[in-house]
Amino acid sequence: MVGGEINSNANVNYQKVIRDTIKRIGYDSDEKGLNYFTCAVQNGLEQQSPDIAQGVHENRSDEDVGAGDQGLMFGYATDETEEKMPLTLMLAHKLNIKMAELRKSGEEKWIRPDSKTQVTIEHKIIGGAVVPVRVHTIVISVQHADYITNEEMRAILRQKVINQVVPAKMLDENTIYHIQPSGRFVIGGPQSDAGLTGRKIIVDTYGGWGAHGGGAFSGKDYTKVDRSAAYAARWVAKSLVCAGLCRRVLVQVAYAIGVSHPLSLHVETYGSGRIPDRLIKQVIEDNFDLRPGRIVKDLALDKPIYSATASFGHFGRKGFSWEEPKTLDLNNDVKAAMAAAPGN
């Protein structure tokens, strides 16, 4: 079932879109718990409330469109990985991606679309920055065909997934592995869980690092700052780290429904900044327009780009505009502070 509220003049073949999506995910037979061809599809989409429309975008210029809701949005970046993301989350995503590759290629036909991973890492905090030391624990649960044994699955997942994804230097004799810890995962996906878009907001973002305002991304258009402002905050945070202004940063932005300009902006570098946080905040204000209307233009959020965000996280992957760091213009005060920073 698909439900929600939307204003659009587009003529959408919902049946085809939904069935094609289910097929693309991998649910193409009754044996897997759902068959895109035979499943029932119910459409519960309705028009958006006129109260919201009049307060957000009616009789306004594109750049002055108001925020679609109130709330706090956060962006986070850290230099512990090339992607400027937490290593715990990047490894968890890459484990899932590897299993999907083995399934889609047909190399491991027993793998089903439903899977979950978790990686625990020991780390040090040095100068406010996160420095990974070793992998403490790896958890993998993946839906599987009924004909394969746990021993076979565990051997394959160690060899073809974990050893191909996790750097060998991060593993040691004390690393703990929980592979298929429930013992059986034949029934999975929509057959075993009701499911609801937006229930996994932490794995969609930073895996517990940084902070989260509580709003999900998927199922929302760019007028909803839960999504667009969180993307923009990630863009800001990654740009700051890539520019060398800090090694780790959390950016918080607050909005009110119908109001175009952010209510507040807060920056936390955890002591990792080369310059004071107040100057980093000034850099943000000088380089980024965080009104929803400008975010849409700067990040091209009015394009059909969202399907790729539905799996393997919204951040830390190539192909998203908010993952392309912006070249920052620094004022004289910032340049002077950078020049006076230790290590220069």
C-alpha cells in the first residue's frame, strides 16, 4: 500500500511504478515472500492540505518558499574515512552492498533481498577527531533460501563479504562475529514485517554519530526541510571538513513552517577546529543560503534523484549533489585565524 498527500498535475501509473520497484528490490517470486507480479497494490494518495500549501508556497517566489514544517535538522562529517563519514556506518553499508552484489549477479543464489548489518569499532578521540583502532564486532543477518546450512552461510559471508569489505588491518583474533545469530532467516521482507517508510532514520544518516532531529527523509519532497535541510546540512558539514577548517563537525539548523529563513544555526567541532567555532559559523553564513528555496536550486532537488537514496544510506555515496563539497570563500578574519593556527 502506498499512501500520503501530494499536490501534482502529473499523471502517474502507480501500479507500474510500485510493481517495478518491488521487482527491482528482488521480490520476484512467492518463495521470497512477495511477488511483484501477483501482489495486491492499494493506492491511498490524496491531495495535500490546502492549509499547508497556502502557508508554504502559494503566492511566493521560488526562492522565498517557506519551510514545509518546523524542526531541527543536522549535518555531520568526520575525516575518519574518504567519504567523510563514520567508519562504523560505512562498513555496515558496504557489507549490505556486497551481499546485494552477490545476490544480483547470481553468484550466491541463496541470498534474499532482506539484510541487516552492524559494525562496532574501538576508536580513540584525538584532538576532537575520531581515530578508528580496530573492529570489535560484526553482525550480519540476511534472508536466505531454505536449502543452505548456517555453517555454509557463515563461511561464505566471512570469505566473500566480510573479508572483501573490512580492511584486514582492522580485524584481529579478538574480533567478534555474529553471522546469522538468530539461526534462521527464511521468512523476511514484507512477509515478516509490516514495514513503514522512515522507520530506520539512523542508518539513513550517520549510524548514531552526530545527532538527529527525528524526521525521516523518504516519502517527502524537497519542500519538507526534514529532507532538504538535512541534505544541505550534510553538504555544509562535508564542505567544512574538506576545506580543512575542522576534522569533525556537527551543523544544526532550525526551521518553522511557512518561514523561509532558518531560525537558528549552530556549529560544534568537538575541539577539532583549526579556528574558533564562531568563525566557522561565519564561514557557513558567508557561503551557504539555507532557505529551502535556495537549497532546492543549489542541490538540484527538483530532479528525479531520490530512488537511489532508498537503500544503503542517504550520505557518503557518489552521485548525490550534497556529497560534492563546495569551494569556500574565506574572509580576512578567517584567513588570519587559519594562518595563526598551530601547525601552519
